[in-house]
Amino acid sequence: MTNSDNFNWYWLHELGSVLLDSDDEAYLRTAINRFYFSAFCEARDYLIRNKIYHNKKLKDMLRSNSGNTHLATRTIYYNANEFDNKKIGYKISTTLKDLRDIRNTADYETKSKNFKNFAIDSKKDSLFIFNTLREL
């Protein structure tokens, strides 16, 4: 990594991919977390860079650096009319929701689950976010 004004969120995705190579539950839980945050932060920053807010309340939530940022990001994409394909914002929003739900399970669920499959799905969803935003 290099120092720059803007962090490359894809690096977190790459770290998740490295962690996914392990079968250790702690690594897999952490991979899921990294996949979510890489995709979420990239999606949030896309909105900020392109000044897509929809209203002052969502703008303030998006820029708040609080838990509200997650909801604001999903809400803006969910209602987005800025894209040629109107369904793409909806798909980004629902994918971020799925990623967050899996991340919450990995971060807060004490009982072991099949985190390998969750991590594989999270990687796929994270890549969808990155690839879709690059095409917009």
C-alpha cells in the first residue's frame, strides 16, 4: 500500500481474498467483514464523489461517519434514478444489505456456522459492487 489522499477500498477486498484461503473460522469471519466494508465504503464514496444525495437529510447521514451512513448509502441507491438502468441502484442497495446481514452474522453470532460459504458469497457480492460502480 502507498500513502495517498484517497484510500483504495479494493485493498480490503484483496485482504479478504487472502483470508478466504484459510479454513480458520476467525479468518473467514474477518474476510466477510473486509468484503462488506470494501464494498460499502466504495459505494458510499461513489455517491459522495458524484454528489448523489437526494436530500439534505440523506446527505447529512451519508457524511456523518456514524451507523446512519450504512442506511443512507443503501437508501440513496435504492431510490436512485441517476443511472441509465434504473434497476442497478436497487441491485446495489440489496447487495449491500445482503453483505451487511452476512457481516453482522460473522461479527456478532457466537455459534459457529458455515462461514466458508458465507465468505465465498460475500466475495462475489463485493466484486459485483466494485465492477458495477466501475461501469457507471
